Amino acid sequence: MMKKNLLIIACTFAVSLFFVQCNSKEKSQEKIVEDMLEQKIKEHKEGLENGTNTQFMDALRITMNTINKQCPIMIDEITRLDSCSIADNGSSVSYFYTITNMDGFDKSVFKESIKEILVQAVKTNPDMKILRTAKMSINYKYSDPKGGEIVAVQVTPKDYE
């Protein structure tokens, strides 16, 4: 039963990351799962303090594995999500992207503007609420098609609170 609940939590989190909207009939199920996630977040916070946050961490790992199985995922015309991961200590998640077409891509403008854009997205996107509530840092790494790093950005709780 616990594994089933954990899988439900993980799948719901994965779906929310992909910005899937539920219809009104599914809203009651969404609320139930949201309540379960809130409880797991509370357990995660407590676990960070005493080292027992395994259920929440397991749910996040399952979510990350589910997303990784679907990668690469084109986010827009030139941005591809290659993979994601969670830090062993549960303090952060990381997303690894590739800019697939560098034609006309201005690296300097991108580097100057991307952190502000990402911070705003983390602050306002309801799908990021789980990570905000858990006070996790979110790392974003953007690479060029040859694997060279364009920019790495970390959005911390200080940035989005």
C-alpha cells in the first residue's frame, strides 16, 4: 500500500512538471494527492533535520527516473531537456538542457537574462510549489549541441521566497 501511495505521489509530481491540466472531475483526486504531497513535504522538512526523509526522497527519485525515461524532451523549438536528478541529500534538483540550434542564439543575452526568468518561473509556477514548499534549490544547466556549457544557474529558496 505504501509503495502504491509513493508511486501515485511520484507520478502526480511528474505530471505536474509537464504542466498537464486536470479537468474538473479529476480535481477532487488532484486535491487528495496534493494533500498527500503536502504531508510528504512536511516529512521531508523534518527528515532534513534528522536524516529520515526517505519517503519524500524516494518519491522525488521515482519522479526524476520517470522524467529521465522520457528524455530527451523538446521544451520549445531550440531547448531540449536531456535529464534531471536529485541531490543525494535532498537539498536540490537539477535539470540539464541543451540548446539544440545555436544559429542566431546570443549567449551573452541568454546568460544575462536567464536567471531572472527562471526565478520568476519558480516563484509563480504552481507546478513548482512542491519544490518551493520543501525549500529546495533548483539547478539548471544549459549546454550547446557539442556539450559545452553555456550557463549554469541555481535558484535557491532566498531567490524565490
